[in-house]
Amino acid sequence: MDTCVRLQKWRGAPPRGEKVTEFYLDDARWALIASSLPGKQGDPGRHGRDNRLFMEAVLWIVRTGSPWRKLPPQFGHWYTTYTRFQRWTLSNVWPEVFAKLAEDPDCEYFYERGVILYAPLGRRRTCLPRSSRVA
């Protein structure tokens, strides 16, 4: 079975009554990035409520192309999630996170020139820049 758990395809928020129950970050992927995320126990300042759920929310936004206001409620309030995303962007957290995720050869997300990109495995060859393409 594919280790990559995918959500069904839709544009924008899920249909009314639908719940997002499957997530992209399996335990192996989470283990790659968990130690590099701010807001974990032992870090100074306030701790993030649930870094894994926050990461899933960010990946959902990137994957669907939805505006932040359409974030499904099971990810938390959209504005809180957006504000946290902005803080992490200003703190330059994303390059390190996606560099660690890139250690997984099946990862469909990457960070390039300040942008988080989603390239499904079937389309990866045409989505990556020439220098990154696999022969």
C-alpha cells in the first residue's frame, strides 16, 4: 500500500458535512520534521497547541489552493492558523521543514524560492525545475 495517504480531490472547502479524516503526514514523515518545528515542549515562549495538525492544515491549503477562510474547521480557526503560518514564514522555518521532508523520496511537497509547492508524484517530472528533474 502507498505510504502516502491522500485526501479526495476537491477545490475549496470540502462539501458540507464532509470531514477531513485522512492526513498526509504519516508517522515516518512526522518523525523527520517534528524536532525542527518551533513551539514544541522545551522551547522558550508559548507552545503550539498541535504542530502536526497545523502542518496538515498548511499542506491542505497548498494542495487544494483554497483561500485561508475556507480551511475546514477540524484544522482549527482559519485566522489563528494563518497567523501562525505568517509567524513561521517570518522566522524562516519553512526551508528547514521542507528540506527534512525532502528526505522522503515519495514526498509531494517542496519549497522553492520562498514558495511551498505541491507536485503529485505522477506530475513531478514536469513540475520540478530542470536542474531537479529525474532522468
